[in-house]
Amino acid sequence: MPNLEHPAYPAATLLRLESLVPCRESQVSMLLSIFGERQQFTFSSIFIYGHTSSGKTYVMQTLLNTLQLPHVFVNCVEYFTSRLLLEEILIQLQNCSSETKHASRMLCDTFNDFVRLFKQAVASQDLQDQTLYIVLDRAEQLREMEANILPAFLRLQELTDRNVTVVLLSEIVWELFRPSTGCFEPFTLYFPDYSIGHLQKILSHNHPPEYSADFYAAYINILLGVFYMVCRDLKELQHLAALNFSKYCEPVVRGEANERDTRKLWKNIEPHLKKAMQTVYLREISSSQWERLQRADGEPGQLKGLSAHAHVELPYYSKFLLIAAYLASYNPVRTDKRFFLKHHGKIKKTSFMKKHEKTSNHLLGPKPFPLDRLLAILYSIVDNRVAPTANIFSQITSLVTLQLLSLVGHNDQLDGPRYKCTVSLDFIRAIAR
């Protein structure tokens, strides 16, 4: 039983549309109800919002293309000024109504010119008999344009007296769009995030033909079990699934396991997924480099080229300042004398420790430290003598700007500024080498 039903469109077309937009049937059904039949007037403006990778752009493009509805689709980031945006809409509109498909660029300086040229473009018979849809993707960019652009698009149907609907796609809510002077309120539609079940269904849909659907679904289940807590982005998950599937199949290809040996397959891919988890969203290396590294011999944890952020080039004394800041953040103050003085005298060992000191300092996180302690540790770990010049203090400010150090409290404190070191142990090890 198909979920999508509408008397204006053939059942076969709706069935094909439903297969192309999995897990978005309710949103598509709502849009079909709003659109109505081809020749009917609908809402003058529709505002669709949701987080990134929630299917807004894909659903709108698939819906309009599958049903062959006349439309214009423009990305507001690409056409970032009002003139570029209005001219691009007119050019695509000419392509919709012209048989030659070769539209010339026309000058459109104001929205009044756009309304006049828009009426001329839709004068052809094929556009007058049905609703024209203008889809503006990344519509939050409209707020950076002239103050009249957004209100005019919302009332375009009224200004042109034509059967046109403007659809705005955005990642932010309508309340952040609404001008202080007020404007026409569009019909709003929310696209929720995909649940883990939706992601499982979508990612398992396009399995490789040489492997069974159950085998690929088991792989996607393992992938989501690792990445779902840190990444809900469908595009990023599709990238990760394509990138790591060959490693998952290695035991099957070598004949060491069959498709049902889930335990062996998991043991083989677990270290690679953990390594990939450290670089989610970063794209530190290309897909081809990642595949070459996977094919190379050696432990997955020693793959070179991943974690390029751990190899930042810093000035000479900035490196020592960062090391000193890390030592000050993770070592108690009472240990400074033992660690950084050559002739510290006899240290009395205590037979007991406070309860909170039994926990590793790395688990407790970095502690704030004053500026004088940072400089004292710096002087003890640098071989040659360092004068406390303006150059040293400016490098501390640069480390704060780079967010390698964080300033705790305010600059006007009487006891001086306090800092925290925000980098990891692996980062400091790379700097120390």
C-alpha cells in the first residue's frame, strides 16, 4: 500500500517518488497537499527548515523533477548579491519557457525591474497554466541583502499577479528571519533529523551488488554503533561507509571468514573505525590516501598523515610555552619543586593520598594556573636563559588566539591572568618531538 496518494498525479509516478525519498514520506505528502493540482494557486511562500543533512534540498529537487513541475532552483550562497540572484532566476525562467534553451543574461538592478521582467518571462502559455516554483536554497543569506528583498519574495505572487510560489530552504528558524518592521508570514514546514533507524534504512539501501543486503546492513549497523553518538550527518556517514567498507570485507575476500562471522569482521575493522572517528568532518586526507594507508602494512594506530592537526608549526619559544602550559595544567603545584629544581633537597614521602588525587589528572581535565607559574616552568625546561621580554608575552597572547590556551577569568584581576592548556597529550608529544 503506497503512502503517497494524490488524484492529480499517476500512481506509478508517486510510487517512484516514494522510493526516491525514503523516511520522508510524511513531509512529501504534506507538500503534495499544499501544492494541489498543477493549475491551482497555492501558498505564495513556503518556509522549510531543519538541521543540515535532513533532506530539505534533496526532497525538493526530487519532488519537482519527478512530478515535472516548472521550477527555478537557486543557491543563495553562490549568488550572494541581490542582482546576481534576481538575474539567475530570470535566466533559469527563460530556460523553462524557451525552446532554444539558450538564455541571454539580462540586467536587473532593482526588484521593480525583476517584477516587470518576470511577467514577460511567464507570458508563455506553458507557464501560465500551472504553478511556477522558485526555490531559494540557503535562504538565510537573504538577510545579508537589501531590506526589501526578503519581504518582496514572500509577496511575489501578489506583486506579479501570477501563479508563483517561493520556497525558502534554511537551517535556521523563521523567527531569526522575521524583519523588525514585520512582513508576510510564510507557511512553515519542519524537517526533523533522521533517527538511527532512518539512517540504517537509507545507508543500507544502496548495497554493493557483489554482497548480500543482510551483509551490508550488518556493516551499517556496526558503523552507526560507532559513529552515531558523534555524527548524525547523513552525507558524512555515507562518506565513512564507502571509505571503510573494503576493510570490513577483507576477511571475507581472504577466505578467513564468511559473511555471518560478525565477530571476526568486527575485530578486523574496529581499530580502523576508531582511527576514522578521530577525523570525523576534518577531511585531513583524501579518500585515495586513506585507502592507500589502509592497504599499507603496520598497525592502524600508527597510520601517518591522519591527525595533521597534531603537527602545527609554531615559533621556537611558543612550543616551549605550550609544553610548560600543559605541565602546569596537569601537574599539581606541590610537584613543581621535585620536577623542575635540580637541588630540591629531600622530599618527604607521604603514605596517604587525598581521595581526588587517586584519579588520573588527565581524566579530571586541565587546571588553571597563574602566569608566573607558567614562566617559572618555561625557564626551567629551556636550556638557555630566556629574558621575560615583550616577545614572550605576545606569543602567549597568540596561543590564546589560536585557542591552544584559554584565558580563565578577566584581565583586570589583581592577582594576574590565569590560563588553561586546551590541547591533548598526543598534540604535546608531537610538539615535544
